[in-house]
Amino acid sequence: MFRVRKKVFIFIGVLVSLLVLVFFYFTEWSAAARKGKENVINSEKLEIGMDSLQVKKIMGEPDARSDYGSENNITRFYYQPPAFSSDGIFVHFDSLGIVKRIVYFE
């Protein structure tokens, strides 16, 4: 009886340890987690009025890019957020490629 309880406690301990490691991998150690955190730090350096080249110099190439407002050729850059954020970091440009709005992750 004591051996069974000991094995159960060992099993639960190993399981909890693995779950903690998986959690930290996805929130701290994975490449995606590191990139998301770096994007947040870099996005704090962005300012309204910068051009797209200045944004790329600070943030790097966007993770996604969309053009909307087909007549005006307006662009939006998307950068990956940290783990468990509801949305990413969006940088909106006007037709001249100047930053008009920055939307941070939630």
C-alpha cells in the first residue's frame, strides 16, 4: 500500500514538473515567446510620424503586411505579440508611408 502511494506521488510530481516546463517553454523560452517580448520592447520606440523604413529598422520585417484602402494604397504592418495576448502589434501607415497609428497588443 505504501509503495503504491509513493509511486502515485512520484507520478504526480513528474507530471506537475513537466507541465511547468511546458508552460515556461511556451511563455519564456521558445523562439516565438522571445520574439513577442522583443516586439513589445521595440514597439515602445515607435512614434507617430516615422516612415516605414524607420519602423523596419526598429522592429524588423513585419510578420504580416496588409494593404487596405485600395484607392489610397494604405499599409498596415503586423508584429507578433507575447504569449497569451489577445492580439498583435499593428502599425498603420498613410498613403505616403508615414505612421499614423500604432495599436498595441491587449
